[in-house]
Amino acid sequence: MNSYIILIIIAVYFSLLLLIGWITGRKNSGNDAFFLGNRTSPWLIVSIGMIGTSLSGVTFVSVPGMVRSIDMTYMQTVFGFFVGYIIIAKVLLPLYYKLKLTSIYSYLDGRIGRRSYKTGASFFLLSKIVGAAARLYLVVLILQTYVFSTWNIPFGITVVFSILMVWLYTYRSGIKTIIWTDTLQAICLVAMLIVIIWQVKSKMELNTGEMVQTLINSPHFRIFEFEDWHSTQHFAKQFFSGIFITIVMTGLDQDMMQKNLSCKSLKDAQKNMYTYGFAFTPVNFLFLSLGVLLLTLASQQQIELPALNDDILPMFCTSGLLGDSILIFFSIGIIAAAFSSADSALTALTTSFCVDILSIEKQEAQQAKRTRLKVHLLISILFAVIILIFKALNNRSVIDAIYMIASYTYGPLLGLFVFGLFTKKMPRDKYVPYICIASPCICFMIDTLVKYYTSYVFSYEMLMINGTITFIGLWISSSKQTLQSDRPHIK
């Protein structure tokens, strides 16, 4: 396959994104468009785009590969996701719309206090910028290894080019542009997934019925685990963790909620959440099914698989085993998955920093716009710097550790919001930052001790433990004063 064809496809793809950015931003480049899309976003478009945002480039390569280790038991977590989306639509979205929030963390200011507000926003900023940069790094590394290295392009140039493209089509109108670019990228991502599955089916010389039967008969087609409580794949752990992961990483995440808040009304935002949650389930099932088919093909043709699960799909797509043209589809899928999450994260980080840290709403319109443009540029540069640091460290385990740390930082957010929504107590605001820092540290010690003295291994349930510890700390630190009637909570 001529590598220049891939370069042309990438150029055309980014040209489409830049065109969408120009169309949506030529008349709407103010902060209201950037932060909330002028609250005119069509709910169906938002719903489709959120699929692309949720399925990062790491997901694109990791989910098919995880089948080798845990079969299709990840679907148990996905089922929990759907329940979590319903809770978000019924509990959190009505609150956000009632308070007319731009940043969801400003809820904490009105409910608990200024320090709690700044703490919640800071936890989001830290976890999102490091986590998003780590995801983008892994995908840029794949593109560099399998695509751009052909032209001897340095890794640093690939990073700068990637960040520059994201900056160019988002700096004018932010979320108003992203809901449309993410829709394009979500369609590309799912289409490329289906094309790759179809190519694998053709390689195995199966018709559709035979492919379905091959999936069902595979020993990896195991979705539920009810027996082994020590297993991290037990249904109870996976399902309930899926619920809380969704509540925290979608409902309490500015990145995901910003799109919902750009809808015309609460009713539209709820329809968006239901549709997105429903569609997210079969898309993940397709990713896992692809993993089963790849393992079956490898077994039939005695293909030696790479040691790392994350390398299984890239190996098939870049080695010519599925045909030369599959590299094109793989490249498009990876780019679509990577940049639909990177552009969304960049916009959310800009919004949160401007609103939560700089209090941009207190500035005059023109000054506020200039401030937002500067912050957007600086965060873009910070993205590039963090990715280059990851490359300098050149250690995959460091990235895994970063993901683990990022997962710990969402626990305090869960505890803060649950406490604020479902109790009438007033914690002493000055103690909240210390409680939120202590909680992940305690969780890390618990995880280390339990792993050392027993055979039990914590999985996603650590998020719930983290949130519970934060909740208890807030309860203990509460004063005798109770919630005033004008402060927001769940009655």
C-alpha cells in the first residue's frame, strides 16, 4: 500500500474538520458559543458525537485485545454503564439545568463553599489533562510507529501537528464546533470498526450466519461471571462499578456534561443521554466481537500474537494479514477515536480553568474572550509538553500508573457530589481540600495492604470506596448547621 495514499486521506480528513470549524465559528466565536454552543445544539447530533468522545483511541485498540485475558466479561461493566446514564438523566441533568451551570463544579460553590468548589475543579483539571494527554500519547505513538515513521517524520513533529490541528478547529467556537466534528468522527470510528470486522470475516471465508456461530462457539464468548468472588470480573463488581464509573466519569465530568448543557432544553439533554447510553452498548459489543474473531483467526492460521493485548489489533491491521487496504481504515479509525476525545478534553479544560479558576464571568466580554483564547492556547501547549515527557520516559508502565492515579482522583468528586445532593449537612469548607487529598491516599494504602495480605485484588470498586471515604470525612467534619432551603440539593 502506497504510504502517500494514507497521507492524502489524513489530509482530507483534517480538511473536513477545519471546514466544519470554519463554518460553525465564522458567526459564533464568543464565549457563550465556546462554552455552551449558545445552548442550541441538536440533541441527536450531541448523542452521536458523545459515542466518539467516550471511545478514545486507547479503547479502539484495547477493548478487542482484552478479550484474550478476560473474554467478553467487560460487557458486564457496559450493562452497568447504561444504568448509570439513566441516573445521570434523572438526577444530575435536572440539577444542572435548574442552576443554569456553565461549569458543573460551580454547584459545589453554592452547596458547600468556595474551597470545595476549587478543590473539585482542581481534581478534574489534574486528572483530565494528564489522562487525556496519556490517551493521546498512546495513539500518536501508534500513528508514528505504523504510519508517519514511513516518511521519517520525528515524533515531536507528529505531536505538534496533531495538537495544532485540534487547536485550529476548536479555538473559535469550542463546543459549538465539537458537537459536529465529534459526530463526523464517531461515524468514521464505527464505520471503520464495521469494515475491519467485515474484512476479518472475509479472511476467515465466513458468511454472516457462520460468523455469528463462530462467535457463539468461541470459548472467549463468555459474558457473565457469577461464581468466583475473588475475580475482578465477577458480575457484582463489574456491573455496580460500571454504574458508578458512568456517574463519575460522565455525570461529574465537565468534558462529557458540557455537551449535554449545550442542548436546547433539559428534555433534549435527557433524550440525548438515553439515546447515547443505548447506542454505547452495541458499539462495545462489536469491539469485543472483533477481539473474539481476531483470536479465532490467529488460532486457525497459527498466527503468533504479540505479548501485549493492546498490540493485537494494530498487528493485524499493519502487517498485511487482513489485506493492504486495511491500514487505511485502521488509520482513519485511530485518528477519529483519538481526536474526538482530545478536542473534547481540550475544550472542557479550557472551560473549567476559565470559569472555575479565573472566574472569567466577572470580566468584560472582549477581555473574557481574549482570556479564553490565551488559556486554550496554553493548555494546547501543555498537552504537547506532557506527551513529549511521556515519550522521554519511554516506559509503558508509567502510563499505566498515570491511568491508575487519574482513576483515584475521581473518587473525591463522587463523595463531594453525593454528600451535597443527598444530605442537608454543612461540612466545614476549610477542611474539604485535606479530606479530598487524604481519601485517595487511604485508598492506595488499603489496596496495597489487602493485596499483600490476601489474594483479593481490587478492581473498579475502589472508586466506590474512595467516594465513601470522602463522604465519611465530609460527614465527620460537618458543623451543627444544616442546609439552608435556598441551597441546591435533592429533596
